[in-house]
Amino acid sequence: MPLHLLMVSLHGEPDELSAHPDHDTSWAALLRYIDERWSTRIDAEPPADDNARVEAFFLLPTRSTSSAR
């Protein structure tokens, strides 16, 4: 049975590594990770669409990078 690995590495935070039995549970874990950190990292409302939220989380400037400008 193949595992779906999820690794997230963000500057200033501990790396996150988890293994999941299928795509759906790994996707749910990624969404949970993003939702738990959104308000402390990004000064914008999160998109309602899951795919857009994941993309925005990794592309939008964070509070620390936007204040450094």
C-alpha cells in the first residue's frame, strides 16, 4: 500500500512531515495545516476554494516579508 507523504517547510517554522494512506487524507492534512496558520501569516482573507487557498498560501507575501519592504 503506497503512502502519500506531506512535507511543508516554511521559513521560521518547524518542518512538517506526515504520512497518509491516501490522497484525500493527505489533502485534508495540508488544508488543516494552512487553515491553522493563515491568520498569523497572511493579511488577506483566505479563498473559499481549497485549490486557490493552497496556492495563495504559498504565493502571497507573509506578514514578515511584506513588512520588510
